[in-house]
Amino acid sequence: MAIIQCPECGNNVSSSAKNCPNCGYPIAENTNDLIRIKIEQSPVVRGEIITIKDMVSGKKLCSVPAGSIAEIKSNKPIMIGFYGLTNIPMCMETVSPANGGKYKASWGAGIFSPKISSCSKVDIIDS
């Protein structure tokens, strides 16, 4: 057993703990292949469902409501696309599980309505 930093909140926690006592992040599970993306809430549409696809294979990886956290299992960098109601990607980005694999997808101006316009690496995902 060792004392490690929680990859989510940075607090000290036992490496044998099931979850971080501060934020609940799973510690005992192997999270080296997990990419977490906080999808910000749309400024206009509440509850919009965002689908994330692998842009190489076209495979749907997950669908989550805006305002929540998407989790993708991958042990290597992956090119993803964010989709709303249409079959046209709003934003494409390469994400990686390296260094905690935490990202934030943000909304920006679109032609007809707001769209996810960026996905950037972050140190901490706020809930």
C-alpha cells in the first residue's frame, strides 16, 4: 500500500482505497485506459444528447446529456467527433488517456445554433 494523489482532485489517498474519500473517484480500478470528458451544458438547449464517435472506425463510443461526464475506454490516443442532432460532427479532437485523460468540451457559436467548438485538456474535472 502506498499514498498516491487522486487523479481527479489531487488529494492524498491510499493506493488500496476503492474510491477517493474526497471526490469518489475510483482508485482501485485500473484507470490508465480511461478518458473522461466533461461536456459543458449548452447555453441554449437543455438536456441535449451528445454522441461521441471514433472518427477512424465510425464506431459510436458513448452518448451523454450535455452537462455530464463522458467516459471512454482506450489505451491509446483516439480521434473523436462530437455529434448533436445531426450526422455532422460539431468538433473533432484527438484525446488520450495519458496524464489522467481529462478534458472539457466547450460550446461556441455555430451557423444555426451553438455547437461544441473545442475540447481541451484540463487538470481537474469539476462535477
